[in-house]
Amino acid sequence: MVDKDNSRLETLEEYIIQSQNKFPGATGELSQLLRDIGLAAKIISREVNKAGITNILGFDGSKNIHGEAVKKLDLFADQQLISALNRSMITCMVISEENDGIVKLSSKGGKYIVFLDPLDGSSNIDVNVSIGSIFSVYMREPRFDSTLRESDALQPGVRQVAAGYVLYGSSTILAYTTGLGVSVFTLDPSIGEFILSEKKIKMPEHGGIYSINEGSYNSWDPGLKKYIKYCQDEDAETGRPYSARYIGSMVADIHRTLIKGGIFIYPHSKKYPSGKLRLMYECNPLSFIIEQAGGMATDGKKRIMELEPNAIHQQTPIYIGSKKNVQKVMEFLEKHEAVEQE
Ligand code: AHG
Ligand code: MN
Ligand code: MN
């Protein structure tokens, strides 16, 4: 952001340190962790931008733990983020979409646990459409002994101490929250720095965009089918019909929702009975961001961030976005569930 008095640009590093200085007791460790992620994001962004030249596009031939084809950039992003977090010795373990179990880092006593979706929207890599990275940070409870266990990481989203995403789009954006609003930075490639673009960003209470993969229409619940029909009906007062937008990279769809308002939905379906998206490294961090900007996120019944996790790679349906849009879809879901039960 341009400082009006001296026209100075504020970098991510400066902003993190200044935010930390407001808390006299702060150890600086969380600030370091955020700076580590900022550094990895710059390296990944550089690689994303020259992916066609360096032959980093395309499958690496293996499948990840979910049986999905792994692209080379997924692995590159995973390695960069994990090694950046390992270097500063404050994170004890990482849970990443690209790794089956927990990844123990060098600092076994490190106080943070980090969840990662290193490369989100990987099906869009080959076609030059926006992709992202997502992170979610928890404290390791001091009552745990020195043995690192998967169960140490299973905490509800309300316990996140920080979360954010990087969007590799027409420009590279980094957005994060520590629970005091959402700050957004834009990478200036000429100086290699993330520059503050907006702080304490607030999203519209209501938006005229709905975002869902309509190819799965036939396996949706009746309430959801009726809600999407409602979005398409004409009504001048609520600005309907809404526009449909679906990028297929959750980070990009959520970033648009943050800026323009509206709703993003990934429901359960026949193909994905528990939803497709991952609670711990997709839904919780992006819900933390959206809530901090004044929005809402539920699984159709409960607040996403209050769900008690029972597995690190667990999936959940998600309804996320502007408050009024999410409240409206919940009304539809509730009403039609009640009708079905009669
Ligand atoms: P990832 O690339 O990390 O596996 O995530 C892909 C996710 C998410 O980004 C996106 O919203 C969703 O998959 C798209 O799924 P569909 O192709 O089923 O719509
Ligand atoms: Mn993803
Ligand atoms: Mn991914």
C-alpha cells in the first residue's frame, strides 16, 4: 500500500514485523513462519511463471495418496514449502496433501504444526489458468510429550493461529490472517517483494455470483438443486439471475468471492459422498480468511471451523462466501431436508 505521507511501499516483511511489535510479549516465531511461507511463495511463483520453459509441467508419473495423478509442480511446491518451514526450526510437523502421513521436521520441539495444500487447482497447471497454495497453522499443545503423533494435529479450525493462501494468477497475491482481519499483498516481480495492497479487507455481505461444478447436478440434494434454480431466477431486488463463475482452483474461486462477494459451493455427491475438498488444508484455512473478512462457511449444517476432525486428510462439503448468500442456501437445504423427512 502506498503510504500517503512519504509514498513508501510497505513490504510483507515490514508489515509482519510491525504487526508483531503491537504485541510486546510476542516471540517473533509466528512472524518468522509467515516470512518463510512468503519466501517459498516467491520461489513457487517464479517456477509457475516459467513452467513451460523448464519442463516442470505435466505429470511426474506417480499418484498422490488420494489416487490422483501428481504433477511435477505439486511436488516442487511441496518441497519448497516444507524446506522453508524446516529451516527456521519453529515448526515440528507438516501435514500436506502430497504426503500420506505427518512429515516430521528437524525441530521436534517446534511449537507450530502447519497444514499445506502446496499446489491447489493442479488440473489447471497445463492450461495456464490460476492456481494457488494454501496454509493453516496451529500450536502444538504443550501437554503433548516429545513423540509427534498425527492426533496432535487434529484440532478444529477455530484453533488456527494463522492461515492464508497464495494465488498465482495474472499477478501473484498473498493473503493471510492471524485473526485480526485479512491482509492482502501483491508480488512486484521487478523487486521480488510482496507489497501490501489492502488490510482489514471486508467482503460484500451479499454478492451476485454463484460458483459450483454444475456437471454434478444430477447427484445433488433437492435443496441444492432448488437453490441453484433460485440463483438463476429473475428478481430485480436481489439482483438475480446471478452470474455463474467456476475456475476449478478453489483458491482462485475463493479470492474472487472475497473481492466480489457471492458463494462457492462444493457439495457432497455420488462421486464424493463426503465432499471432495479437504477440511484441514483447504476448507479450514479458507473459512478462516472468509470469516475474518465478514463472510461465512458451513458444511450445510455446521460451521466449518467448529468441525471436530478425525483424520488429517478428511473431506467435507462446503458452502462458503458472503453471509447473506450462505444463509440463503442453508434455508433451502434445511427446508428440503424437512420436506424429505415428512
Ligand atoms: P487440488 O489441485 O489441490 O487437488 O485441488 C483441486 C480442488 C479445488 O481446487 C477445486 O475447487 C476442486 O478441486 C475442483 O474440483 P472439480 O474438478 O471436481 O470441480
Ligand atoms: Mn486443493
Ligand atoms: Mn493440491
